[in-house]
Amino acid sequence: MTVDRIAMNGSIKKPHFVLVPLFAQGHMIPMIDLARLLAHRGVLVTVVTTPANTARFKAIVDRANVSGLLIRFAEFRFPSTEVGLPEGCENADLISSLESLDLMTNFFDALSMLREPLLRYLREVKPDPSCLVSDSCMPWTVHVAREVGVPRFVFHGPSCFFLLASRNASRVKPADPLETIVVPDFPHELEVVKVQALRFFEFPGWEKLFGEVAEAEETADGLVINTFEELEAVYLERYSKALDKKIWAVGPVCLANKDASEKLLRGNKTSVDDKYVLSWLDAKNPNSVIYVSFGTLARNSSSHLVEVGLGLVAANQAFIWVIKEAELTPAVQTWLEEFEERTRAMGLIVRGWAPQVLILSHPSVGGFMTHSGWNSTLEAVAAGLPMATWPHFADQFLNEKLVVEVLRTGIAVKARMLAVYRTHECEGLITREDVEAAVRMVMKGGEEGEERRKRAKELGEKAKRAMEEGGSSHESLTLMIQHVLELANNTTDHPSSAIRKLIDG
Ligand code: UDP
């Protein structure tokens, strides 16, 4: 369907969605995917950004524009220097590389300073905005939407499993945060280490933002979540009831990237020649390579990197291993040169940014060792791949639980990791033996491994079906657009059925 027909109808306003992402790659990437999905339905989309963030997404948006999609940036200067951040420090991945994580609060202060410029922009912009879709971590948009008089939807990056479990777990407050608790009112028995089930910003020093984020969710006109009904139906239903809100499950949004060039342009500029990576993979057998990557914010200490590398070698496993620039200390560089030389026949090391979705969708890739960030998890689900999970912080521990205990498409690298940590300051959390065992289980694993792979494949099929026309997520996005149109247009003049008829074409 396309809502262009609605615009042509004249009397019904063309929808104009304003997306406000959190400037962190794990949040911006799915928001840009969502922008493209909306634009494919004929919605005009404006994405709020800043110069350094525009630079990261310009190529994929330019490509979308060339193919006729109406997506534009509303770019604002980022007030880095006003809050004591280095000039150009406009994305959370750069803050994670700074000496002190305390600067993260300054980053959020700077984000909230975009409130006035955005408000001024939205008062002037034509066509009038129909709604804001803002990241759950951007609570200052509450006032913007209210003052402009448009509905506001909260976009959640993490899984609904995490949202529900951490919300319910917040009622249990053991004296020792390392205590294992049972999550109350959960659809099934779920045991978690308390400190591994915290909501976003639920830690000392962040009380103000925590309260604002909760309030922004409570007062939202609905929630948009990057997940799909067939994966999380029971959690979606419970969460919707708990908040008494509509939820639209519109994912996995990574499936908006259909051809190789879209997959390649998604996110940062890649640090490797994609043709080389693809021909390297082409030369391998189906399901024979493990892809190893830990997202954009987690930082592994040099000793942990060594354990990962030696574990892969011990498992005699072909691999593509992504090591972030921020992890490439001189000591790691030196070790890596020797390691790379030794493992040239079996592995490919990417220093920096890899085209993850492109790699995961190659038939030679048979497994993913991941930090269990929700995007990476969903990308593995969409590619039908089993996972070896090594969560580092935030929602990652609960995402691991979903994958390992509920979906049973993954193996934990460490069964009970009693920690939550700033990774590069930690040592000894996993060993090469842990890595070797998990890799063997995920890539082979005998009959149990076969069953796991089969489940992962079936889930991948369901994910694809959800995003196709008539699928649950496709329908959910239709309903969301319809809802916005009904709010923007007088439903007495234009009853729901007429709007729906136009959307369906
Ligand atoms: N990503 C990528 N190449 C890389 C590293 C990350 O394309 O080298 C993408 C990945 O596909 C995912 C996002 O960055 O879409 C990371 O999000 P996730 O939620 O997995 O983890 P986070 O970085 O937020 O911890």
C-alpha cells in the first residue's frame, strides 16, 4: 500500500512523521530502517540529527531519496562544547571511548538542549508534522510534542522481553544486587541476577533521567517496538496491558535492507572491502563460518580479546571477527598481527566496522557470537542463525535469557556470569575454554546443535514472513500509520474505514 493516494485525495493530510533517534548506533540504525519502511508506504519522514550523525547516514538516505523515498534530515548543531564534551563528540560510541563514562551524563544534557531548536523548527516546517516518534531515551520530546500539538510515540530499541522483565523486576529490591530473583508477574518462571535486570538508567546518579524516561513512556500515545508478534506475542500483550497502551511491533526492521548495497551502506562506513569479504565467504562451505562481533558500545579488555581469539583457534573454527577501533591498543595491535598471520587460512579480522547484516545473510555464515544487543540478536534471528551469547551490560543479559532459555536458539558463552561491567576494565570473565566450548556447541553440537539450528531457521522464516505484505509487522505498521492519519484528520469527515481503504490501495 502507499499513502500517496491519500495525499492525492486532497482533503486528507499527507502524513509527515518526525523521528527523533538517540544518537547511538544501536538506536540510530533501526530508526533509519524504520524511516525507510515508513517512506516505502508513502509517508514523508524527517529524521532529527546533527552534523556528525548525518555524515554516518547520508549515503543510505541519499540512496533512498534516489529511489523516490521522501526522507530528509532536520540537522541541528550539537552543543558538545557547552556541556564540556570534545567538539564533534555527537554519538554515544565516541563517549564510550572517552576516559570517563561520567561524561555520558553530559551527553544526555546536550541531547536535551536540542529541545528549543527542534521546537522552533517544527513550528515552521511544512508540511505540518503529523507525529513524533522519539527514542525512549529522549524524554525531552514530551514537551516538544505537547507544544506543537502532535501525538508522540515512543520507539523502543530493546526487546519487549527486556522491557517487561526489567519493569516487573524493579519491584524486587534485594539487599545484594548480585542476588538471583524471580521476576514477578512474568508469563513464565524467570530467574535473573537483580543487577542484570535493571531498566535503562536505573542506577545511582541517574534518577532524574530515569524518572523522565518512565514518565515519557507513561504519557506516550503508543509504543513502537523493533520486534515481531511471532517472536514476542506474550510479552507484547502483557506489556501493552501493563501500560494500557497500544504497541505496534514493526520488526525486524533490519529486513528493510533487501539488496547488498543497502546492507552495505547501513550504519558506519565499513572498514573492509565488501567484495573481498564476500569472495572470502563464497569460498567457504555453507554454515561453516562464525561471525564474532560485540556491537558498538561494549569494550573488551585486551586479555578478553586474546581469550576470544585463542578460543576460536582451539575450536578450529573458521571465523570473521570484528574488533572495534577503540579496542585496538598498541598491545592488541601487536598481538593481533602475529595472531592474524597464524590464522590467515581460517579467519578474517575486521578492524573497525563490518557490514554486519550483509555478512550474516551470507549462506556460509552458520553462527554468530554476539554481545546480545537487541539489534544484533534480531539480525541473527532474521538470518536464521544460532548464537553464542556473551552479554556485557544493559538489556543484553535479558536478551540472552530470551535466546538461550526461551527460544533455545543460542548457547551462553558463560552459563552464570555474575557481573555487570565496564568491559575494558574487567579481566577473567570468560576464558578461551568457554569460547571454545560455546563455539563448538553452536557450530556443531551434534543432534542438539541440529535441533537448535532448525529452530533458528524456522524463526528466521517467521521473521521474514512478518515483514512481508500481509505479515504481522507489515500490518502493524499499516495500523500505526492509519492511527496517525485518524488523529490528524477529522474522523467524522474521514471515517476509519475510508482511511483504511485508502491505505490498502
Ligand atoms: N554494527 C555493524 N557493524 C559493526 C558493528 C555493529 O553493522 O561492525 C551494527 C549491527 O548490525 C547493529 C548495531 O550496529 O545493527 C549494533 O546494535 P546492537 O543493538 O546489536 O548493539 P549496541 O551497539 O547497541 O550495543
